[in-house]
Amino acid sequence: MKKIIYQFASAPRLAKQCFLVLIDLFAFPVILWLCYAIRLFDLGAEVIPGINYGVAFVTILAALSLMLTGVYRFIVRTFNEAFIAKLAIAVTLMVIVLYGMNAFSPAFVPTSIPLMFGFLMFGWVWCSRAFIRFIVKAVLQTGEERKRIAIYGAGDAGQQIAAVLYRSGNHLPVFFIDDNTSLQDHMVGGLKVLSLEKALQRFEKYKTDEILLALPSVGRVRKSEIIQQLEPAHLKITELPGLTQLVDGELKVADIREVDIIDLLGRDPVPPVDHLLAKNIHNKVVMVTGAGGSIGSELCRQIIKNQPKILIIYEITEFALYSIDRELRLTAECEIVPILGTVQDQQKLERIIEQYKVQTVYHAAAYKHVPLVECNPIAGLKNNAIGTANSLNAAVKKGVETFVLISTDKAVRPTNVMGASKRMAELYCQAMAEAQK
């Protein structure tokens, strides 16, 4: 049974449309006979001579009305307001035609029959599509091997890639994320559309593995903002290519790519100076605080390319630590030491530095989302300013050779709490550097 449903889900669009037409052609005669049975308490054949010809005519007419209004263009996963509107138009058109034919027909047809047929026709088309969608969705979601993907963007691009993912057999779209309030909490293409706030609460419930940005026309600045907003989810983020494939209708799963950090810069990238990196990393014990964040994790990826002796990844969030640890172990040739902890615990930092004889510290642990820190100024100051002081104090006390603070442009003439807290961290590091001379 599962195999049949998988074949149906991956079948060409035309084949699915033909299947829907076929089941309707079998159902409409039953519906018409049911109308007579309800109205006359009889199957109808004994009441109206030659009714079989009438049944065939009405059946074909009903199918044509659905075709003309475009109902068959909606596959079972696309079950939205547009589908309901077109179905209502098709049923209304069918009822009007039946009443018009009845006015010129010599046969006795109760006036309630066209209206009853319209109601039952609407109910059949609605319920049959809902049932098929329920079965297909239930079976597809049971496949544990399928990667569960949340799609950011419920527009044309998002709906196209959702259909492609359904057919792929290896991916399963679970819901849409969209900023458009008119779409939120509605169904699009058989998937619920959630706001970003709700999505952040539902990722774990839906066992989401990945977030796909279906925003091919969005600029770098907006894309960067979206990625920052999605960072608390600690999920892999991928994106669609540009508009060319979408216009050509050639979108494939293979077109999905990881978000390139260069796409978010808004400028040409500055290449790293290899000999400077190697000086502080190669064959040394390196520690990265905040290793699970967007900046910390990218630092770790660059560090392992320069072959450290040991890389200590220090992170407060369990899932973020687990994710970056698992990723680094796939390619790293050095020892990876994952440690769960906070930079506000100076004694723990000292113990780690002393135990592993850390030589270089990259301090990337920080709360960097401006609105969030603005709402939580005390927590922001503790983590960004005091956390930096604790990390630097521990490094100096235990004889670390190099301490690198990862700062932000918002620390220049700061106008918000986040920028001010990072500026305090910079000043503390500068003062400590002067004191060590």
C-alpha cells in the first residue's frame, strides 16, 4: 500500500489529474441516483424511462464544469481558498445548467434534484481530495529517512520547491514560514503557513532538520536579517538559486545550496591571510567560545583547515554544541573537545585552559541580536561585557599566548545596548593589552 501511495505522490501532474477525473466519473452517477433515492425513495430508473442516458450526460457535464473552472488543476496537496472558490463556481454553474435543461425537458425531474446534486457534488469533491491528501501526507510523513524541511517563503518559489521536495522521496516539507500576515495560519499547497515567532517554537515539535530559504528575489541585506532571526533555531539553512530556474520551470532538489557567507556581506570578501592564521593555529591548542553561533561555527570551520593540535569548542547551548561538534568531526583531522558552559563562569574557563594548555583563544561568545539585547539589557551586559572580561582574565591568568576578541561594527559610536556592551568589551581588552606590555 505504501509503495502505491509513494508512486501516486511521485507521479506526473497529468497522471494525477487523470486519476481525479476518473474517480469523479465513477462518483457522479452514484450521486445522481442518490439524489433520486433521497427525493423519491427510489433508485430513479423506474420513475424516469431512459434515465441511464441522463445520468451519463449529467456525469460528463459535471466533469466538464470542473475542467472549465480549473478545479482539476489543483492537485490534492493544493487545498486552499482558491480551490474552494473554483469548486463553488463549478457547482453553481452545474446547478444553473441543470435547472435550464429541466425547463426545456419533457421528462419529470423534481426541482430539488439539481440543488441536491450540487450540494452532494461539492461535498464529494471536497471530501475526496481531503481524504486523499490526508492519506498521502500521513504515509509520506512516516518515512524516517526523509529530511524534514521548513520552507521560508510561501510564494511561488516556495510552492514550487515544496512540490519538488515531495516528489524527491528524500525530503519532506513540514510547513512554510512567511512574513505576510494574510497567509499566516492558512494552508498553502497543503502546508501550514506560520509566522517566524511561531516557527521558532515549532521546529522541535515538527522534528525539523533544515530551513530552506525560498526567496530568490530578496536582497543580501534582508537575507542577512532573516538568517540572524533564524539563528536561535540552530538549524542548517539552505537556499534556492536565482530566478532563472524558476522562470524556466527547471527547479530541482540539486539546485538547493547552502547559504554562502559571501552572499550576506554586501561587498567583496577579504581573503584570510594564511600565514597569520597558521601562526596562531597550526599545531596549537585552540579554544573557541560561542562555537555554536553563526560566527563561532564559521571560525571553527576555518580553524580546522589550519590543522590545530586540539580544538576546544565552548558553547552554552546544548543543541548548538552538538551540531557543530558533529559537523566538525566529519572533516577534522585534529582532536575536537566539546565543552558545555558559559563565559560567565571564570573558574571553569581557568580549569579548561589549564587542563588542555590552551595557547590561542577566539572569543566569539556574545548576544548580538540588537532587539533581543535591547529587551534584556542586564543579560546582554553580563554576557557581552562581563563574559569577555572573565574569558580574558582566565586567559591571562593561565598564560594563553593569544586572545582574539570577535567584535562588531555596532561597537563604533554605539547607539544601542548591544553595541555599548561590545564597546565595553573592546575597551577592557585594550586596557588589558596595555597592562601586559
